[in-house]
Amino acid sequence: MDYKMLFSLIGGLGLFIFGMKLMSDGLQKVAGDKLKKLLEILTNNRIMGILVGTVVTSIIQSSSATTVMVIGFVNAGLMTLTQAAGVIMGANIGTTMTAQLIAFKLTTIAPVIVGIGVAMNLFGKKKRTKQYGEILLGFGILFMGMQTMEVAMKPLVAVKEFQDLILTLGKHPLLGVVVGMGMTAVVQSSSATIGILMAIASTGAIDINVTLPILFGDNIGTCATALLASISANKTAKKAALLHLTFNIIGTVVFMILLVPVKELIGLIAQATGTVGDVQRDIANAHTLFNLTNTIIQTPFIAFLVAFVNKLIPGTDDVEVMSLKYLDERIIETPAIAVGQTVKEVVRMGNVASENIKIAMDSFFNENENMVNVVYEKEDLINFLEREITSYLVKLSQKPLSEEQSEIVTSLFHTVNDIERIGDHAENLAEYAMYRIDSKLKFSDTAIEQLKTMSQKVYQSSVSSIKALDTGDVENAMSVIVAENDIDTMEKNFRKEHIDRLNQGVCTPASGTVFLDIISNLERIADHANNIAQAVTNRV
């Protein structure tokens, strides 16, 4: 292979992968939150899981991406291994869509499609028009990349070394499986590898006898991405990656045993569809047949597959408190889902901060040092979540987001900061509780009653603001905004009344200072809760 041919192949493959990515991003933007809703309706019903996996992968255009995303969900505890098995099987079916599209041979009109896509993207006034333009642009570039690869491969027919390799692969099918595995593991995309196969097939250099084993090997090689992604994940996520590999190895073994009948069946399909002699269409049909049949055969045995990987990787994960529950780096490639998961993680952080307000004030009223220590532990978790969520939001903001998603991400930056400040004020309250215990401070019944009234109102305000963030409920958000004015008034009145008590000698100066500091911190918590509620009302 000379350099010109190699450079053309690399360039064509680059265009192909870039086009596929562009089309995928456009489809995801158009689909929006539908992807998230699809995964939220997922149940233990294996058929539903397969359908969801098929649809999501048809949109994302990559079984590897879907599987990596599934590993992310499993790692975050949002999906069981049984649910993951169904989605992974469906992902294998969904990825065959790319090969079927390529087989339509739209290379001649690809430049026109690119032109239309560019025009829609540049001159379209509506956001949806631009998104459809992006899909068409990616679609056209994909076929232009395919055409470049086909042109680059034409001289291969006359290369003796290549002819010898094809003869060898024809005689040793297992070698073809190894070649397919290696190619896909390197390129990290079975669709790209099959694209190369179809480009070679267009030159007449190979037939279905040579391509079938390579194609089967592709399905094993595509597991490399998921296996790499699971290295830093928990045990359950590693099991999901291993399940993907096991599923495809079993399918390859079955199809290699039935290689001759499979070739005959592909021939019958070609006759029935009037595509005899079209090797590209044969490859696309074989790819679909492999993944569809493999899923049908293995679906009844999902429980056995799960038991098998549990045997290979025994034990469960020890869930650590200091960890993210809903976020995973692998999900970030699907922004529509990642944004929803980030909201869940922020809500989790908010609930911890709200709980800390109550524990801190209870520690003050009950003079309980153990409860003070609980506040400090939870504050460490809040600080950890603030750092991790902010880092995740920065990465998410660099992904292709819709206008609505971008607004949510921007809003969450501020909300995370507000929650972190609520946590800081709760920690301050715990320190006042500790100071009361150490100094044996006494407070009048009136002072304690006022602190209870105000702290309960502030705690409820914080809880309602996080609930509004979680559900998007404007009514909840408005109740927080109204309460903030009441709390401001309460703080001013209580401050004035307490100063009167100090002047009358009812309270000591040390107790008076703590009282004033506590109501000041409570008032500031209400301000931050109000900010969160305002962000919800502005967004909705």
C-alpha cells in the first residue's frame, strides 16, 4: 500500500467518523430529553430494555457509546445488571442502522446533502432547522468519507500481497475473526470497521465468504471500548462490560459453527430483495442478521448470563458515602441524559445541606455533641459534592447542548454555590451549638422559642427550594420566595426583641451574641434558598 492510498484511506475514515459524530450530535439535540425519558421508563422487562437499547443506539449511532453510557448508569447505581443486559443487546441491534444506511450507496448525492445541510445550518432562523441541518451535514459527510475510502481501496485489487491475504483469510475463517477484533479494537467503532469492509467490497476485492468472519470479529472488538471504560468503575459496572463481551463471544461462536448455513441464508435474502451480487448489501444484512439472531437466542438466558459474570467477578460494591451517586464521566457524552443526572446529584447535595440545618439546630437545642460531629461529616460530603459537580458542569458545558440544556447548566453553577453556602451556614450553627455546650450558656425560654420558630421556617424554606429544583414546581418555588420576606421580618423583630432582653438583663451578653449570630446565619440560609427558588422560576 503506497502513501497516497494510505493517506486517502485515513482521510476517508476521518470524514466517515466525523460525519457519524456530527449526525449523532444532531440527532441527540433533536431528540432532547426524549433520551432521558426513554431510560427512565426502563423496567426489569427485558424486552423493554432491548427496545430502549435499540432506539437509543439508533440515535447515538454507536453501540460502544450506548454500552459505555450503560456502564455509567450501572456504576451510578441507576440500572441493575439485568436491565443493562437488555439495553446492551438492543444496542447491538441499533448499531446495524449505520451499515444499512451505507448500503444504499448515496455517495453520488452526498455533496448535495452536505450543501443542503450547510444551508440549513447557516441560514436557518429556527433552532430546530439548524439541528436538522446538522443531521444532514453529518449524513452527507459520512457518505463522502465512504466514497473517499472506496476510491482509496480500488488499487488494492492489483496488489499481490493483498490478494494473498484475502486467500489466506478465505481458507482460515478464525483468522478473519481475529482481524475483525483487532481492527475494531484499534478504531474503537464497529461501524467504522464495517464501513472499511464495505469500501473494500465495493472494489470487488472481497466477497461474503471473507467478510463474514471479519464481521463477527468486529462485534467482539467493539467490546474493547466498554472494557476500557469499566476499568475505573465499580464491580457491577465491570460485570456489565464483561456481560457485553460474553454476549458477543457466544454469538460469534454460534455463527462460526453455522458459517455455511449463514452464507446460504444471506444468499436467500439477496435473492428475495433483488440484491444478488451486491456485497455491500450482503455485509449490511449479515451484520443485522448476526445481532438480531444473537439477541433472540440469548434473551431467554439473560439470568444465566448475569449469574455467569457474577461468578467470574464475585462480590458486590461497598458503597462509600464520599462518592457521586448519579454522575459518571461515561454519561457525559449524552448531554440530554447527563443534564438530568446532574440535576439529581445537585438535589441530593441540597437534601444533605437541608438536613444539616435541622441536625445543627437540634444539636443546639439538645446540647448534643454527637450531632455536632454528624454535621461536620455531612459538611465534608457537601464540599466534596460541590467540587465534583462543578467540575462535571464545566465538562458538560463544553458539550453540544441545546439552548434549554445550556440554561439549566448555567443555572446549576449558581445553585451548587448557593447549596454549598447553606452547608457553610449549617456548619456555623453547629459551631454555635458546640460553643453553647462548652461554655454552658443559658438562654431564656423566649429566646429558645424564637430560635425554634425561625429555624423551622428556614429549614422548611430550604427543603421547599430543593423540592422545586427537583420537580420544577413553581408553586413550591414561590412559597420559598414569599417565606424569605417573612424570615427577613422575623430576623429584624427577633433581633430588636433580644436587644431589649439584654438591656433588661434577662439574657447574658455571651448568650445574646450567639443568639444574634444564629438568626443572622438562618436569615442568610433563607437568602440562598430564595436564590435557588428564583432560578427555578426563571427557568420554568
